[in-house]
Amino acid sequence: MRQYLLDTNVPGAYLQGRIGALSLAQAWIHNDEAATSIVVYGEITEYLRGFAGFLKHQMALRNLLKKVHPYPLTYTLLEQYADLRRAMRPPYGPGLIGDIDTLIAATALNYRLTLVTSDSDFTRVPDLSLIHIPLHSLRG
């Protein structure tokens, strides 16, 4: 049963074989407890395009997403996104975060998952279950 939604930095470091990311996420992936948002695919793909052998890296990402379920964007999810953006807008909320991060947060909220990230922007999202880890711990 899925419990964790992995933000971009976790599968990105996992694909690079970073010890910290492997030790953090390997059991979740093996036990089908890890998921992500389809927009994470876009963010990681943008990053991977800067590497030689892009197609090899892209294939590794797609293979990982066979184990880490990527939630698609749906009308319901985008409505959650809209509500979250409005709730975070000053003077009602703590301030906006980026659109991609808001979509990722809305995915975690919609599916009642704990978001795993090193991005401190997510600490401002109301009612979000969060595991915030230092970026250096993914490298290990």
C-alpha cells in the first residue's frame, strides 16, 4: 500500500546511486509503498537532458517508475491544486510556492500520502504530512 510520495530530489538521487537516497527509499520501493507525481518525471527529465547518454538515463527513470507509481494529473487533483494555491495566497496563507511544487503537494494531500523531500518550501503547506530531510543526507 502506497504511503510515501517522493519529491523530485529523492528519485533523482536514487537514480544516481546516491547511498543516502538508496538507504532511504529502497525498502519503500521494494514494498510498493512509494509513489510520485507525474510532474516529477518532467522535472527529472529536464535534469537528465544535461547528461551524456540521455536515453540510457531516461530508460532507467522509466524503469524506476514501473515500481514507483506516478500519479497522473486529474480534474480532482487540479481542483485540489487550485484550492491549495488560494489557501496559500497572502493574506490567508504563508505565501505561495512554485506551481510544480504545489501540484506535488496537492497530489500528496489528495491521496493522503506523506511527502518525502529536501525542499523546505513544502514546510509551509497547510495539513501536509511531510518527511523533510536535509539535501546532504540524500548524497550519503
